[in-house]
Amino acid sequence: MLFLAYFSFLLSFLSIFLNISHPPGMRGKSISYYEDPSNAILIGLIQLLIGVFLYYYAKKTKKKELEEKISICPKCQDSFEYDRLDEGRCKNCQDEKTIDIKEYYKNN
Ligand SMILES: [Zn+2]
């Protein structure tokens, strides 16, 4: 998802600053340019908006995933909400890295 956002930013940049409507290799065509430069700006802005939307959507989805993630410490078997931990380290056993609870039960 984040990749698509960056791709939209790239297309937007090509449209607005370089007047390119299709980068080489896209849809099997060679590089093509907008015939009307005002179309380039308009389409570039739309691509920019799509990029921004995709970027925030991707970030939000990622954040939600982390909030819902439960991890477990392999040492003391205690489980935690992942986003309350400091870089995923167990609160009881200082430097012990906790692991995703789904992964944990898959392997044990
Ligand atoms: Zn622990």
C-alpha cells in the first residue's frame, strides 16, 4: 500500500514538473507527454491527492495493526499489548524480546 502511495507521488512529480503522462515502460508504451500542459498540472494534482490519501491510509492501517497486536515473552510467558512496550521488549525481563502471540503458538 505504501509503495502505491510513493508511486502516485512519482507520477504526480512527472506530470507537474516534467509534463510526462506515462513514464517509459508503463503499459508497454514508450515515454509520452501531455499535449496540453494545463492537463499535466490538473492530473498531477489529482495524482498527488491520491498519493496523500494512500499514504495516510497505509499509515493508519499499520498503526491499527500495531495497536491490536498482542505479543508474548518467551521467558516469563506474560503477554502485552505491543504498542505499550518499548520496542517490543518485555516489561518484566528487561532485554527479552517479546514475540507475536500468533507466531508463538504456531511454534510451540
Ligand atoms: Zn518476560
